[in-house]
Amino acid sequence: AILILGTVNVTWWQRCLVRMDGICLQPLEQFNFAKPDEWPRWIKHFEQFRLTSGLADLSQERQISTLLYCLGHDAEEILRSTNISEDNRKQYDQVCASFNEFFNVCKNVIFERA
């Protein structure tokens, strides 16, 4: 089981994700959608968080919801813009693949403009 601690005006160790085995993780910073070239680094960090926190052992729905939450406010809208099917929308790996494709396209568009 996982317990989320968090309030305003506390130090990082007071608002951490705590697993029942005593591991304490800092919350992830939300992704900066203005910098799509940082996506590979951010998702790699999220994957480390997912495994270390035990999230990978939870339902697909919970993993997707946590990913969207950690990404930030624009995540749901961007996911919808990828035209992912309803069936694939329920699979964590497919959701990640949609974001990978989206950010790869964004990176290429920015590169072409430069």
C-alpha cells in the first residue's frame, strides 16, 4: 500500500511518497510542455518512480492516472489530441507510446523551424 503525504509549506521529506517498506520518494516535478525535448529524461525518471514506488504493480488505470497527474494540467488534453483509441487508452504502455509519438513530432517541428 502507498501513502501520500503532502501539505503546503513543508520540506521535501515531509511531503513524500511513502511505501509501507519505508522508502520515501520526492514527488516528481510536473513536465514542462514548453520543452518537449526534455520528454525522454522526464519519462525515464517517471519509470524509475513507477518501479520504486510499487506503482508498476498496481492496475493499469492507476498507473495511467498517476502518469497524467504527474505530467500536469495539460496531459489529458494532449493525450486526447493523439487520437488514442478507447481500448489503448486503458493500457499504460499504449498511453506512453502516444506521448512518445506526440513529443517526437513536437521535437521534429521545433528542429525544422530552427
